[in-house]
Amino acid sequence: MYITISDFLNEWNREAMLTQKVLDGLTDDSLQQQVYPEGRTLGRIAWHFTTNIPDYLSHFGLKMEKAENEENVPASAKEIADTFKKLSEEAAQAIQQQWTEDTLSQTQNSFGREKTNAQILMGLIKHIVHHRGQLTILIRQAGLKPFGVYGPPKEDWINLGVANPPL
């Protein structure tokens, strides 16, 4: 759990960098890859967790401007990636400027449960990581090589000389 704002920002910035690398690997065509015929597209999922950053933090008392064009998924992968970069940086600034170590230990209602603000911040990271995992599968289904977030994708294992990569 986060004891200091710096603890949170270290993890936030690392996870944002990993998410950015995933988003930077998208193509405009890949945004149309669907989970299933009636399901959300890769673009919809990426746009959801991107534009959710200010909504989520505002819900818990931080002042952030809402994302522009929140409902309409851009047709441009670059626009999604650029928006994520902007909003993740603004979130880090808002937390650093508006909350303190004391704020992290304060509790509030989070979707029906009492949680500390540190737990609430962890929930935001977990939300993004959850959807980033979905993107990784859809990226593969769209015919692209996914970025190795916590380990290399199969192509990189093969390039490292490992004939049968671990599962």
C-alpha cells in the first residue's frame, strides 16, 4: 500500500509508461478489433480507461478537467495514445498538488465500501491494468505483436533463442 505520495507516483508513472507503450503500438485499423461481434472494440476499451482517469479521480475529490470527446472513440490510435499521456501526467500532477500523506490514510466510500484514498488510487491502477490486459489479447487478434508489459511476447522469446517459451 502507498504510505507516501511518492510511493504512489513511482508506481503510477511506471504503469503509465507500460500502458503508453501498449497504446503506442496500436494502429488505426486495430482499433476496430472486437471482443466478440456485439462486444466493445479495442478502441472503445482503450478510450474508456483513458477518459476514465479524470472522472475517477474527480469522483474522489480531486480537481481535474474531464476528457474532451469522452463518448466518441477517436478513429486515430495516435489520438488515444496522446490523450492517455496527457491525462496520466495531469493525474500525477493533481495528486501531487492536491493530496498529502495524511490524505492517503483518510477513508471514503468507494462504490459501496469504505476504503482509504491509498486503496482508491490502487483501484485506478488496477482498473487500467485490467483493461490493458484486454488490449493485449485484442492486439494479438488484430494481427499485431503486443508490447511485453511484464515479460516478452512469444516473438521476443524466440529472438532470445528460446524455442519453447514458457506459458
